[in-house]
Amino acid sequence: MPTPSAPGRATAASRPLPAGRFVTRADDGRVLVMRVGETRELRTRDALAPEPTVDGNAIEVIGIDNVQAGSGRGWELRAVRPGRSRIAVAGAEPFAVTIEVSPVR
């Protein structure tokens, strides 16, 4: 039986990781890092998924119209200001990620 993490210890899901080109269900529960001005693509295989919900104002979510038919839905994630946003995708394959946005160096 696995042992719970010690209090205050970071887990793999909570350690910030650089956001890849695509943010997908495989990133569920992760904390990802972007810099102001960067963009990534949020994708789900569920073509009927509703618009994602965003808690926080560090990320803007913009619909993408040119996702290939039958390949699901996609949105651009645009890092607009330092801070933290949680993005949740609902539908047949729900997932959520947190993105920490740092200032441009």
C-alpha cells in the first residue's frame, strides 16, 4: 500500500513543469509554467466539450476554429500577466491544470 506524502512535501503533480506545446488530459492535475507572452494549445479529443472554465486572470483562453474535423476541440492558452490560473475542461474526458505565469526576463 502506498504511503501518503509527508506534509509540505511536493508531489510529482504539484512540482511546476514547463508547459509543452500542447496541454492535454495527460497533464491532468499538474502545475505548468509559462512566461508572459507565451502561447500553448489546450486540446481535448471530445469534439462536444464545452468551453473550458478559467479561475484566475494570468491566462486567456481563445477558441481555435481550425482543429481538424473529428479530432476534438482546441483553444489557445495565452499567458497575459504574472500569476496563476486553473483551467478545467469538462465533457467526456474532463481534466484540469494549473498554470503559473512568470514575468518576461
